[in-house]
Amino acid sequence: MPDESFVHLDGPWTHRSVHAGGTRFHIVEAGEGPLVLLLHGFPQFWWTWRHQLASLPEAGYRAVAVDLRGYGGSDKPPRGYDLPTLAGDATGLIRALGETGAIVVGHDWGGLLAWTMAVTDPKTVHRLVAVSAPHPRRLRGALLTDPFGQLRASGYTLGFQLPFLPERRLTRDDGKLVGQLLDDWSRPGWPEQDTARVYREAFGIPTVAHCALEYHRWFARSQVRPDGLRYARAMRTEVEAPTLQLHGALDRCILPRTAQGSSRYVAAPYRWRLLEGTGHFPHEEAPEVFDAELLSWLADPEPDR
């Protein structure tokens, strides 16, 4: 069984721990310049941003990828897996890194929490990049109104609501299910075996599987609970940060049509890009294409409406 040291993978970056709001986070950083905070999704950890940890510093940015609460080398407390708390983690992290705000790039769950940050603490999000991540209200609506589309695509999360069993399923056979999910949601030919093995092993770190499932459990159960309804109401507030939304055309986890209506929640300049030939992980499946879109948008002082 791997321990937390497993996620200290080598590359042109440095590893360290940062404390924010009483929680210890494992971060990986490279470069100098404006801060770009990179937030991963499920079932991954900071390493999903390895390509961007090279391309962003080359373009003059300080790139910081973090293991979210419960993942990789970060703390794994028993609670706090709701989007408002997770957004608080990330805004606390920006301040702990010595900045008042950052460009925030979030994939999947990291994207949902980036959208949340832009509403709950708007001053900390200078620009927002949502990757394979619809606005949370848009996702909520699609689960209710698109039973044969997004609800069916999200069917795997229903199994995650059970106690104990899903944790066992995610970790048995050396994380075989993790590899299967990566395979199902991506373009043909990705991930390579070595890449899948890294994610499968990282899920074997004690309690990671449980913590990762708590995200899904909160989102599903909160739909009818007062805290979830409060959150959904708060998320009606329009995003004031310039927003770029990148989505793989072949994404079978979050359907492109689910993500596409998110612009209605953005009052600032907004750009939508559908990346052909990629699935749920465009930043890994086609890093050159992804980076070209991201860097050209970041370099544009007045991104288009």
C-alpha cells in the first residue's frame, strides 16, 4: 500500500506543504510571475497538471498545483468535503502563497470549486478557467431535466452513495476501477498504461478513496438539504471574473451540452471552446491544444465577450 510520499513525483517543479485554515496542503510549484492555481478533479491528484507545470512557467507564470483536501499528500480530515468549505480551502491557499488573488484553473471537481470561489470570494479570482466543469447550477439543472443524458452519464455517482462498498471497489485489484473510469471518460488511446498506473496507485494511499467519495456524497445528498439549497441560492450570483470554459467534445462524464449553458451565470467576458478529439481530460489528452487555448486567452488583456 503506497503512502503519501508516493505523490512526490519528480519533475521541473518543487514540492512543499502549505497550511491554510488549519489544514495542511501538499503543493507543487514552478516558475515566477502572476499566480495560476491549478485544481484537479476525480479520480486524480496534482500530477494531472504536469504538462501545465512546464508550459505556464515558460510563458511567465507562477504555476501551483495542489492536492485537494483528502487527496494525495494533503490532510484527510473526516469532514469538509462540501463545495463552500473546499472553496474556502483554495482561497486560504492563495493568501498562504502570499497573494490576494490568482488565475484559477479547475478541472472536474476542481472546476466546480473554482466556480464556487468566484462567487463566494470574488476578489481572489482574477480570471476563471473551468475545464470539463459546468457551473454548479447548470449541473444541478441537467441532472433533473436530462434523465437520458447527464443523469445517465452521472449514474456511477449513485453507486458512490453507499457506505464502505464503493471505497472497496475503488481500491481493490490495485485500483482497477480508477483505471476503468479514466479509460471510459477519455479519448481512445488515453491513458497509457504508465499514466493509469500512477492514478491507480495514488488511490491506494490510506483514506484517499473515502475522502474522494465524500465529495460526491455531499453533492448528491445536499440537493434536498438546507445547506445545499443555501449553496444553490448563493450560486445564482453572477461571476464577475473573465471566464474561459474548455470542454472535450468526446467527454462522456460531463456532457458538452451540460457545460454549454454556463455562460448565463457569467457577467464578465466569457469564452467557450469545445476541443475536438478529446474527452474528459483535455489538459492531459491533448496538452498542446489545451495550452494554446489557455495561454492565448491569458495573454489577451481584454478577452472577448
